[in-house]
Amino acid sequence: MKLEVVVVPVSDVDRAKDFYTGLGWRLDADVATGTDFRVVQVTPPGSPASVIFGTSVSSQAPGSARGLHLIVDDITAAHGELKRLGAEPSEVFHDAGGVFHHAGTDARVPGPDPQRGSYASFLSFSDPDGNGWVLQEITSRLPGRLDPAVTAFSSTADLAAALRRAAAAHGEHEARIGAEDPDWPDWYADYMVRELAGAKLPS
């Protein structure tokens, strides 16, 4: 089972559409069957799951969604991007407890996690209705958190960065074995899949 869609309650569909597409989210659909039913679907860049809002698609009060999480690999860059696009993000923060962030603004400590640990730095923003989003920085996954049989990169830049890391590690591998590795494509593939899945890397 894969999470496919999250429904977000809004009061003004066109305003919400402008906000989310203004953040660079892909517009997948905008379908109305009359004045009392409309479905708009958008997808954050690189996300396998989408967001739906519209007219008569949710019984929740507009703006009542909280704790919707988006994952980024650079929280500082994401803050700058959101600010440039007019989303009015909070400052980057980490949690005093160090495990996950508390609800609301409780236990927020200004600045990213001092060790810049994966999963430990956050920021928040809201859409025009007040639906609350949290960005979480994840730079490496804990073991077992990704299915190694499913390998996907969210952008060509992410794929290129993974190839560069594999190339550097493979150079060290060849230095250790003292010879060129004719099976380097297999080694690269194994390294990249394991890295993405948080598994032990080849040597």
C-alpha cells in the first residue's frame, strides 16, 4: 500500500491553487462537475504523493490540517526558496528533545540541529487558510527505511550527486584492489541502491 493523496481543506480553491502552484508544485488536475464539486490536484516536486483540495472534497474545517511533512535534503536552501516564493516560512529550528518536533511551537530551538543530524532540522509554513506544513531535513535514511527494490531519485541533480558519491567511493575501491574494476556499473548500482536504502555500503 502506498500513500497516494492527502486531502487539504481550503476555503478559496483558486487562492489555494495559486499558492501551491506558485511554490512550483505540479498542477495535475482541475476538474469541476458543477458549481458544487471541484477537485484540484497538485504534487510537490519529486514527491510520489499528491495533494488534493477543492469544493466538497473534505468535511474538515478549512485550515485545520496540521503536521503535513515535506522532506528536503538541505533545510537552509529550502528556507531561502520558500521565502523567495512568498510562503513566509518560519526560521529553521530543531527540537529540544532531539527525537521529533513537538506540536505547535513547543520546545523549538532556533537554528538547525548543531550536529546537522539527519531527521533533526525543521521549518514550518502555512497556506493561506492556515493548513500547516513542516519541512524536515533528511540527508541519509536509517537502515531499513527504504525498500532497496525500489530506487528513485527526485531530480536529475539528486541522481548526479549520487553518481558523484559513487564515483568517489569506487575510486577508493579500485585503489584498495590495485586494479581497474571492469564491473564498475554493477558496483555503482549496488552502491547507489544501498546508500538510498540506508544499508551497509560496499567496500
